[in-house]
Amino acid sequence: MSFADPAPDTGLSVRQYYVMIGLGAFVTTLCQPGVIGRLPLRLFLKDRLRLSAQRVATFTFLTTFAWNVKPIAGILSDAFPLFGTRRRHYMMISAALAALCWFAIGVIPSTYQWLVVGAFGANAFMMVASTVMGGLMVEAGRKFRISGRVTSLRQGVQSAVSVGNGLLGGYLATVALGWTVGIATALLLVLSIVTLFVLTEPVHAEWRRDVLGHARQQLRMLLRSGPLWAAGLFLALVYVSPGFQTPLLYLQTGVLTFSPSYVGLMETIEGAAGFAGAALYAVLCRRFALRELLIAAIGVNALGTLLYLVYAYQTAPPVHALGGLVAMWSELALMDMAVRATPRGCESLGFSLMMSARNLALGGSDIIGSWLLDSQGWTFPQLVWLNAGTTALVLVFLPFLPRVLMDRKEGESVSDSVDAPAPCC
């Protein structure tokens, strides 16, 4: 099939899919308030509004909550066309509305409540656009047999954003918040306009009640899946360990007097080290069973956390480098478990539900750590010890995970065990 061959159903060429997936992944990743606005917004809340670490952590939790309901957006896009299309108008309108929310952040009163509303709206509409981009990936992968290439494109773009955003966010935190608002607004408008001209999906889609029926069937199967529940609960236990993400920001900028640019550099170092963690896992997963990988990853993660006890200006770069490497290794091992636990035929919905549990636990972890710092008088070293200890404690629950998930290496076949995930349909 040639590069310009149209897709059978939508009339879209491979080039059009590549443009929309690449641009969609870039914009819906970078323009999140928790990405490009991570340092500018958090430092604005801390320094301009004089908010506690607990309220800053709560701000992040509330404004990113919409990303936990991506499966609902996927069902809507698949089942209910908007103005006769399943992708085009959802992408175009949601990107435009996200731009409007970002613009509003720059003009509304700079109060905690209004900033929560603006950032929540921006995240919610970008979540819809991101979900549509995922749908385009599936369409392109199936019609042109390029699932590996479009997945690599998306992951490559998101990885580049994660590395570069630290330096960008560090710089933007040193200038007026309007610069962050302007960049995010402009990029989202570009996505909306490009969608108008590139995503030329014909207006003929109809409602699909079979999608809703299939979703109900998937939910029934997921509720009966023992491996899924076991993996989901284990993920929640790992990520709910009281965290110190926001307390670390207060330590960096309030006690150690790091400049915003230096804080951003630490995030870039951590992101770059994550590439090494991913490469390491790609080798190890073919040599060791998942149970061994999880034991090592969680154990090393707990020990590595203790390095924050000697956190200072000179030690910060190696601490973040090791932290990024180990965190990526742990994350990939946990995602590997989540993929294995998802029943066949329920891949998208099952995995999305587990990621929602992970995101909720992770957001709650930061709030708990910030609450202990602000309201209970804990010190930062005490939070480090608590996080390391509760992380290590999770190892106690590893023996209770189903053997069908844990006792095989990458590439080994799954035996016909009673614990094996059952087909969904």
C-alpha cells in the first residue's frame, strides 16, 4: 500500500494520519497545565498566592482529574458522532475549547478557585482531544498495518516533550505567566486549525449502539476478572505511598533556594535518565520473570528514595538521574503487569481503568505527603523515610499476585491456568 493510499472508510491517507497523530500527541502532551504549566503554575500558587504545599497538591489533583475518565470519552467518540464525524469535530472543537480555557487563565482573576476552574477545563478538553488521537492511531494501525510505527511516533513525541519540558518550564517560571498561557493557547489553536484542513473525515457517521453494548459486556467481564482486580489493587498500593513531590518543590525553592531554571534542569535530567531505564527494562524483561523484576525494581526504588536524605544543590543532579532511571524501570514493570492482567477483548477499557486507579492513587499520595508536611508538622526527611518504608512494605503483597501474571519472562507463552485472564467476548 503506497504512502498516499486513502483509508477504506474515512478517505484519509497515511500522511494525514501521521500529521494528526504527531501533532495531536505533541500538543495534547505539552499543553497540559501539569506539563508546560507545571512549574509556572505551581510556583505562581506558591509564591504569588502564598499557598501551602497541601493546597498546591490538591490543585494538581483536582485539575487533572478529567484524565481518569478517558474511557468515557472513547466510548462517546466511538458511539456518538459529533456533527456527523467521530474524530474531526471532536478534535477540532475540544482543542479550540482547551485554548479558550488556557486564554481564560490569563485574564480571569488570579484566585485559587478560578485557576482551578480554568486548568480543569483545559485538561478536560485536552483529554478528549488526546482520546480522539488514540482512536486515530487504532484506525491507522488497522487500515494500513502500521500500528508499530504510529505507536512509536506517539511515544517518541511524548518522550521528547518529557525531556525538553523541564528546561522550557524552568524558563517560563522566570517570566510572566502570560507567556505560558500564550504558548499553550497558540499551540491548541494550531491543532484546531490543522484539524479543520487535514482531518477531512466525511460527514456520514451514524450512532453505534453496538459500541455501548460491547462496553457493558466488557464491564461485566472486568468485574469478574480476578487477575485484573489483583493487579489494580497492587498498583494502587504502590502509588498511594505518601509522596513528597510538592514538598520537594517547596524544599528546592524555599529552603535550598534553587532557581526555577535549575528546578527545570532537574526534571530534564530525570526525564533523560528515564530513557536509560526503559532501555534497561527492555533487556531485563527477556531474561527475568516479572516477579523478579518487580522485587528488584521496588526494592531499588525504596533504597534510591533514601538518597533524598542528602538532597542539596550539588547532589541533586545524580539523585534525580538515579531516580529517573529507577522510576522508569518500576513504572514499566508495573505497566507490564497491568497489560498481562487485562482480559482479552477488553484491552482499551481494562487498561484505562487500571491507569485511572494508578492516577488517583498517585494524586492522593502527593496530597497525603503535603498534608503531613503542612498540618502535622512532619519534616522532609521524615517524609522520605515514610515513602521509602511504605514502598518497601508493598513487597509483602507480591506473593499474593496470580502466578500466571508473575512467573514468566517476556515472550514466554501463558499456560492454560485457571488464573489466566478470560476472553471478554
